[in-house]
Amino acid sequence: MRTAIGRIYHFYAGVFHEWPALFLVNSTVFFTEVAYFMVFATLPLYLTGQLHAPAKAAGLVFSAFAIAETLGKTPAGVISDRWGRLRVVLIGLVLCAIAPVLMGVAPRWELFVFLRVFDGLGMAAVWPILLALIGVRVASGSRATALSTFNFAYMAGMGLGWIAGLEVGEWLGGGDNRQVFFISAAIFFVAILSVGVLSLVERGRRIAERASVDKPPPLWEGLKEVARSRHVLLHMLWIFALLQLAITMLAPVVTLYARDVLKMNQHDMVKLLLVPVIVMAALAIPLGRLADKIGRARAAQLGIAVAGLALLGVPLLAEPWQKQAMMALLGGCYAITAPAWLALTSELAPTGMQGAAMGAMNTAQGLGFCAGPLVGTALYDIQADAPFVGSAVVLLVAALAALLLVKAPKQKQSEDDVEENPAAGKPRQS
């Protein structure tokens, strides 16, 4: 019995023994996502309900966030490689905490376009840098697993934030949702405290890194290295943009679809989302380990293809529980694809440029996010099922591209492993 419990514990928590501060990283991710998705879930309802904006206006507001976040990610990643990752994350979270307070007092929907630019610049300084931090702290053999714990915290925060936002808006405001913005700001402050503790814990490592002779290469030299010999990484950038385009086509329309087509109130929407969220959170770490076992490229290819098929099922199936099952399957696909894709990115990044590589990948993701909400809401105005069909088609195209163009390196000895064991012998199979 103890042996079985020990194996389960190691399966889920073993990676935290390699780098205990990963818990604080994931705490920051969790609180940030709760705060962000409380606003994310209720903002379309607030704009179209209380401020009487059209559905296309919600798409414009989401795209304003995406454009700002996209433009900020790569510069934030490059700065973090040189100035300090946690400093940049802290500044970003402060911007994120200010934005919802201003949203709560904004009288017109047009002002949200500018406020979401502010919000987007803050968020640009969070995700790529925390991902890069995991990439340089965790050995290659456990990297997808470590990133899956990040994914677990991300999805748990996303689900709880979405549910909490809808419930709080219903309970406190009778569907007004204004109070959600202020509560979101308070939770962002908790994330700021988590980064502060993480910074203290990591202080010794940062001092050692500054004393190391292994400094990041000049940016231009690193970019030339990518263009010359990292062709797979270049293909991954535009494919990742397609993935984000497909997912964010649905971002502003899911709650509108539940309200207009399924005739649900905000409390009923919580029930619809609960099972997919539980599935995503429960499978995050096992699927991350699976990606480490079967190969990151293969795991990503499989996840993208099945996600496209799942989305095709949403408009074809009639019962709400059937649509819920397809969304749960979509969540499982995300849980295996995201950590595999980001672990492969970290593995392919030039030495000392993990922040820049993650920033570039997140910038590509943001390019899809810029167009996705506009395309999704435009399709929704034509026909409510159209965004799901459009998203599925884009995912299937991305799956074919990934199958043909994304290959993991056949043999690569991790730089992390070399640092830890200079006498390491034959390179391991990736």
C-alpha cells in the first residue's frame, strides 16, 4: 500500500523535489489566472449587457488586449534574460492589478479598448518569462512534466476564475459583473506577493547566475543561429499562431453561445464548464509525463488533431452534456499539447536565450489571439455554430502542418544535464 502511494506521489509531485521553488511559480500562475479569467469570462457579458455594446465590440476589446500582449512578449523575454526574470514579472503583475480597477469605473465600452492595451502589456511580462524560468531550472528529461504542472496551475486557475467570475457577478451584482473587476484586482495582489516570496527564495541562484561566465549571447547572434540551424523552431512559431487563432475564435463567444443558444443564466454556465475544467486539471500532469515518454512532437501532433475533431462535434451534437463532453476532450488535448510544445521550444532554444525563445513563441501565440476574437465574433454574428466549425478547420490544418514539419531532434544532450554532470556520456534520445 505504501509503495503504491509513494508511486502516485512521485508521479504527481516528484518534479517538485528537483526544484522546490516550482511550487511558488505555480502559485503565481494560479492566482494570476484566477484574477485574469474572472474578467475574461464576464467581460463579454458586461460589455454587451450593461454597456449595450455589440458583439463585435467585445471582439475588438479582446483583440486590443491581444495586440498589446503580442507586441510586448518578445521584448519582455529579451529584457528578462538580461535584467532579471522575476523583476519583469513583478512589474507586469502590477500593471495587471491596476487595469481591472480602471475597468470597474469606466463608463463607456470604447474606453475598454485602451484599458485592455494596458492589461495586455502587463500580461506580456508574465507568461513567457515564467515559462523560461522553468526551462532553465528543470533538467531536460523532466521539462515537459514541469511544464505540465505549470499547465495544471494555469488550467485550475482558468477554470476557477471563470466559474468564480460568473458566480460572483450573479450573486453580488445580479448579472451586472462590475464587482468582478475589483475582486480580480485583489487577487492579482496575492499573485504579486507570491512573486515576492519566489524572488527571495531564488535570490541565491540569481547571484550565482550573475557571477557565471555563461552569459546570454548578443541578440542578433542568437537570431542568426535560429535562422541558420533551428528551422523546426521557425515552423513551430507560425503553427502555434494557428493554434491560438483557433482557440481564441471561441474566447468571446462561449458565454454568448451558452446564453443565446443554450438559454443558460450565469449559474447554469458554471455547471456547463465544470466537467471540462475538472478533466483538464486532473489530466494535466499525467499527460505532461506522457509527452516526456512518447516524444513531445508526437504528443503535440496527436493533441492538435483530436482537438480539431472534438470541436467539430460541438455543433453536430444536440444535448448540452454532449457538447460538454466535446469541450472536456478539447481540454484534455490542450493539456497534452501545450507542455509538449513549450518543452520542445525550450530544448531548441539557443544557449542563454530561453526567455527570448519563449517570448517569441508567445508572440506567435499572440498573433493568433489578435485575429481570433474578431474572426470568432464576426462568424457568431453570421451563425452561432460557425465559430466552432471555423476553429476546427484551423486546428486540423495546424495538425497536418505539425505532422509534416515539427520533428524533435533525434539526439540532444541537455545543457542542464551537462552542467549538473560534466562527465555525462552518450547523448540521450529526446
